[in-house]
Amino acid sequence: MGNLSAEYKSLFENKKYHKSFFLGLALLAFAGIVNSFLIKYIDNVQGNSVGDLILDNLPTLGLFWARTWGMALIVIVAVLLVLYKPRYFPVTLKSMGLMYITRPIFASLTQLQFQPEKIAIPENYPFFGSFLLSGKDLFFSGHVAFPFLISLIFWDNKKIRYTFISLSILSGIVVLFSKAHYSIDVFAAPFIVYGVYKITEKLFKEDFDYIKKVKTQN
């Protein structure tokens, strides 16, 4: 606990960290605005539904609450993890910001609509479900993407890496059996997120170098 307090104290005294942290917050806030506008556009655009090899051969399971509360739990665990390792805050915020800018842009490029008999998405979401499950923004699956992104950010820690990779796989299974996404939404997510993460590494190299520097000092 003493080491964590010392790390927070050191970070609060670091002006570069302050600047990077607030830039990350700004990028994530901007992503939220972009996401909001593009999802409204997606929800109002008429499009076609398509067949899906995997969904056509899977039973439909009522896993709405598993999708909603399961994702909420993953987000809470990720937040607690970053609070415990505050040097990862800027990298996490910026990676998430870029990912949540990329996702609605991709979803808006092709006007693909879900099939009511196959993709089970309720019209009204309880509590914070409307934030986690937006509706017709199918490509790519945020349920799969978010935990996989966390695994990439904390890749050097095997326990965290494998935990969040497992959560990403489990989330993919849940959304497929609940038919909340087409299979391409699920299988494409890790590849796109990996690309987004690598772009983040290039754009914000100093943040990643700082993490490595702190690790070396410890």
C-alpha cells in the first residue's frame, strides 16, 4: 500500500503525466461524442440483414442479463486494475478513446441491420444497459473488444493478460449464443483492437516508455 501511495504522489508531481492524463480524458470524451452522433445515424439508417453461418446453427439463449451485468463487471474490474496501477491511466484512456472512435466509424460504413429472429436485441434497456448495448451498431463487438484491449495494455502481466483474454472469449460466446452480434462482429474484434493498440503505441510512445521506465525502477 505504501508503494501505491508513493506512486500516486510521484505521478501527481509529474507535469508530463498530468498533461498526458488529461489528454487521454479529452480523447475519451471526444470518442463519446463521436460515438453518440454516429450511433444515432446508424439507428436511423435503413439497411439489410444477412444470413450467418454460425448464428443459423446456434440455439438462442436468453443471456441478456449476462451480457449487460457481465460487461459491467468487466468494466469495474478494469477500472480497479488501473486505479491500482495508475501509471497505466494515460495509455488506457487513449487506447479506449481511439477504439471507441474507430468502432462507430466502422459500424456506420456498411448499413447492416440485425435480423429480429436471429439477433436478439431488446428495444428498451434497463439502467445503464443502453450505454453498454447500443442497438444496431453491430460491427465490431465491444463486448469482445474491451477486455481484449485491457489484455494488450497489461500484456507483460501473465495473470492479467490471460484473465482478460478469457473474459474476451467468454463475452464472445455469450453474445453469439444470445445472438446479439453477427459472428463477424465477434471474430474481427481482436484483430481490429490489436491494430488500434499498435497505432496508440506509435502515437503516444512517451506514455509506453514511461511505463517501461517505472517497471525498470521497481
